[in-house]
Amino acid sequence: MARSALLNVMVQAALKAGKSLSRDFGEVQNLQVSVKGPGDFVSQADLKAQKIIRDELLKARPTYGFLGEEGEEIKGTDGAHRWIVDPLDGTTNFLHGIPMFAVSVALERNGEIVAGVVFNPATDELYTAERGGGAFLNDRRLRVASRRVLSDSVIGCGVPHLGRGNHGKFLVELRHVMGEVAGMRRLGSAALDLAYVAAGRFDGFWETDLSAWDMAAGILLVREAGGFSSDFHGGTDMLVTGSIICGNEHIQKALAEVVKRPIPSK
Ligand code: IPD
Ligand code: CA
Ligand code: CA
């Protein structure tokens, strides 16, 4: 598997931030037992990881823009390129000592994602993709699952919680989907959810109210593994609308139909 110079820069940045998160994750596990808990410590770990990534990426390409979850967007002098980064996706898992979180780094060129990296430092799983070059988990080429019907499928989703999302709408979506599928999963990291679709572990995934940094790298992984994604309007503006439904061509279509079924009348 040959990686471009740019993808190498992204991988190095993600690995370096991952190392820092790994160290802090060990500490979080100790802090769990304290009364105050690891909340502030985790915010610092998140900021530290973003600084590591931003410094690495901007050192390699000083003119590119940078959009990260933590802090103000940096507008680059090069209007065509922008990094889109979530330094820690799966913060709640991290905070609770659950080893399911990731660094997500994407490169946008003229409004299109052309490279993506998702790295879970707790499992050492590095997902990479370049437009037209395929998707990989470490050195293994990825392909979305080939199941054609929802009744055989395991489907990932996001679940709204206190202060987040539309609970009533989600319950309707869940009610419709859970009656049609072999299993439902909620990982707690949208970047990993998408990587799992790319790797054929999940047959499909849907979520709403996401941000561009949650999805940018993962959408390319799915696409380069042969999968399809749309937003809830059937278009491909996922990064703008914040909603996504994905899978192979059969599951994506079927899942979209079920997720968007109207609320049954009494
Ligand atoms: C969150 C995760 C989670 C999703 C949330 C995101 P964060 O990102 O991706 O799976 O359900 O909507 O905000 O806050 O852990 O970076
Ligand atoms: Ca996130
Ligand atoms: Ca985050």
C-alpha cells in the first residue's frame, strides 16, 4: 500500500496525537475513582491532542486552512485546502475509561474530501483512505460488507442524550429500524462507526446532528471501501446537514427508507 506524502503527514499527526491520548487514557482510568472525576483532565487531553495535530499539519502545509472541533477555525491563504480534525471523537467513552475513541483527520480540497485518517490508539487500529486509492485498516484493504438485506444486518447508530438531539424523532427511527435488523450497536464515536462500516463490521449506520469533523474522514473511508452515504434529504451534503445514512448500495437504500418512515398514526 503506497501512501502519498500528504497522507503520510496526516498519519504521523494522528499517531502522535494518539500517543498523547493513550498516555492520558491510562491516567483517566486512575482518576475514575476520585470524587471530582476526570472531567477537566479530559478537556486538557483533548486540547493537547488538537494542538499536536494542528502543529504537525500546519508545519507540513503552512498555507492550508484548519477546522478543528476545539477552537476557532484558521483560514489558510490557500483557499483550496482545509484540514478537518476531531482530535478526540468518543469523548464520553474516553472519560469513562471505555477504549472506544479515535483521532479523525481529513483533508478537503475544493470542497471535496480527498484523504482521511481515523486512528483508535486503544486498539492500534489505523484506518486510512485517499480518493481513488481505496481504504485500509493498517495494511489490509477494506471492503464494505456484502449483505443485501436488513434482516441479516448489524446497524450502528447514534443515540441522543441529556441536552442533545431530538429524542422523540430518534425513538421513531429506532422503533422502525430495530424491527427489521439482526442487531443494533451504539459505539459512541461516529468516526469509528463509519470506519466499522468501511471495514464490513457494521452493514450500515445512521446518525443526525453530527458535525463535519465527526464524519469527514469516515465518509471517505466508506466511499473508498465501496460504500454509499447520503444525508436525510437524499443528497450528499452530510458535512453541512450533519445527518448521514450509509452502507453498501442495498443496505444504504433500505436503511434510508426505514429510518425516514413517518410516525405511525394512532
Ligand atoms: C461525538 C461522538 C458520538 C456522537 C456525538 C458526537 P465527541 O463526538 O462522535 O458518537 O454520537 O454526536 O458529538 O463529542 O466525542 O467528539
Ligand atoms: Ca466528535
Ligand atoms: Ca471531539
